[in-house]
Amino acid sequence: MSAPCLAPVTTHRTAGPLLEVDLAAVAANTRLLAGRTSGALMAVVKADGFGHGAVDVARTALANGATWLGVTSVVEAMPLRAAGLRAPLLSWLNPLGADVATAIASDVDLAVPSHAHLLEAAAAPGRARVHLHVDTGMARDGAAPATWAALCAAARRAERLGQVQVVGVMGHLGCADDPSDGCNALGRTRFAWALETARAAGLRPAHLHLAATAATLTDPRTHHTMSRVGAGLVGIDPSGTTPLRGALTLTAPISSVRRVRAGTPVGYAHAHHTDRATHLGLLPLGYGDGLPRAASGRAEVLVRGRRRPLVGRISMDQAVVDLGDRPVDPGERVVVLGPGGAGEPTTAEWAEWAGTIPHEVVTGLGRASRVSRRHRIGHHLRGLA
């Protein structure tokens, strides 16, 4: 039987969880990354700008050294065009049957990873701008090496007919987060071979891009004429070699506080029992809001300048923080994660607690419909619907 509470629960109405995006951090990261390459910088704002807001991140990046934008699909590209962003824009993960005509009409470049994708681009009204995509060793997106020469030849035929314009060749490295991994050399070699094959077919692509954030920061041999950077814009360096500024801060109010005895079970399956008399605070935030459930039993939050543990299992809508002998008032906000400058947990720490990568943490939080998001410009905040 669970121990009873020693005091009644107190509650207070307040605003809910809030994600604050620091666009000054995005600007600083973009300038740093642009300074690391002699080529152009493509700001990749897929997954709603890694959960930070695609339009605002894109606009900030373009004002601070990026000259291209990148997304996965035509669907992701359209809000950027609707917002008035006219920079060159590439989409590279479109399924067959995608709205190629809209892409062409909206000046959205298309990646072509197969002969079937090339045929769709060639058949659409207008003249598609395409980047041939080669698989450099991941067995994922991109044309397999065995099909590459035929794809280049077919693209050249379509180009002669005025159906497409081959403006780029692209690839992706699977091990760039570890610069010492030998698979990076294989990727560079395969990309060089792909370029030679394309040129032998008569193609003259102006934009050659292989590097993402990690390779941009660690390996100039991968830069070619352009680098594609997404995670780095928002402060994530997969290589762990370069200090970048985290752009995201998540806060949430304490909904209620209760005093409990030692031995009180907390949450589902009673996964935690208090080891002393303490105060428990309830946060209206859970895995339904992007908080990783796998971090249960390890995660911490910042309460009045002190780290305090989350106890019990993170549930869909709620998490419980052990406040110790210094209870807070219901309605006070705690910092769930942030850049780390004030001692708050960082995105990287949350990723470690959850056994995942920071990319998953920030995109999960950014998708949450119940978490408000605001962008900070200087000392001002702007709320987004």
C-alpha cells in the first residue's frame, strides 16, 4: 500500500511548456560554419528547422552567410516559398508521384536518385533543375554505383531534349561524425568517381555537395562547391569537435507540489520510491510533448538554479521532479533543457540519458502541438502560431 500524502495537493493556473528559440545563436552558428568552407553554405531546414521553426531559421541563416536552402521534400519546400524566401532551394527525398510540376513552377530543385525519378522530372511541364544523387556507401538514398553510369547517360539525353538541367551532383557520408573512420575515405573516393562518370557522360554540374555538418567542420576534402548544414545551425555538432551555441530552451511550470513520506511510490509501475521525506513537483510535460520516455530515471531539470532529478517514469503528459527540502510555488517555471550556460541540462545530456542523439530530442520537442514556441530576436520574443 502506498504511503499517504502528508499535505494536500496545491495547484495553480499558469502558462504551459514553452520552447524558446534563440535566433542569435542560429546566426552565430551560421557565421562560424560559413567561415569553415570556401564554398557555398546550404542551410538545411528539414523537419521544421530541426524543430526550431523552418522559416525563421532559414531567414536567419540566409542573413548570416548561407546562400542556399535545403529540405527533404516539395511539401517542406512550399512554406519557405510562401514566406517569400527566394534563395535557391533543393528538395532531395521526394517519392515517386511527388508534385514535380509545383516544384518546377516554384523554382525548387529536385534530387534524382534513380532512373524512375529522372523520368518523372523529365515528363513534368517546364524544365526541372536536378541534382543527381549517388549513394557513397550507406545503402540508403541515392543511386547505387551499379546504376550510376546509366543514370548519368539518361540525364544527359534528357538535358539535350531540354527536359531537365543537371545543375548538381550530391552524396552523403555515413561516418562523418567520426573523422577517423575509414568509411569516410571510401565515401570521398566514390563521390570523386561519380563526378568523373558524370562528366564523362557530358554533364557539367555546377554544384557539387557531399559534406553535412560534421564533415564541414572536420574535413575540407569533402567541401567541394557547397556544404549542407542543418544540425549545426541549431547548435548540434555530431563530430563533437566544435563548440556551437545551442539555440533551444525548454521551460515548464510546476503545476502542483506535494509533501510525501519516505517510501512513497511515484508514477506508473511504481518505478521509483522516495528514499526520504521530500517534496514532489508535477510538470505538465511528457513524451506526448517530445520529452524522451527513455530518459526516465536519469533526467534532471533546473529548479531555482539547482539540478533536481525527475523521478518515476516520464508519462505521456506528466513528469515528476523531486524538489527535496526546498519546495517551489506552483506556477514557478523550471528549465528542462537549454544551452547549459546557467547549469541547466543540455540537449546533449538529454540525448545521453535517453540513449539517442540530440537531433531526435530537438525534432521531437519541435513537433509537439502542446508546447508553445517563441523566437527570440535580440532581447525580444515573437510567438509563432
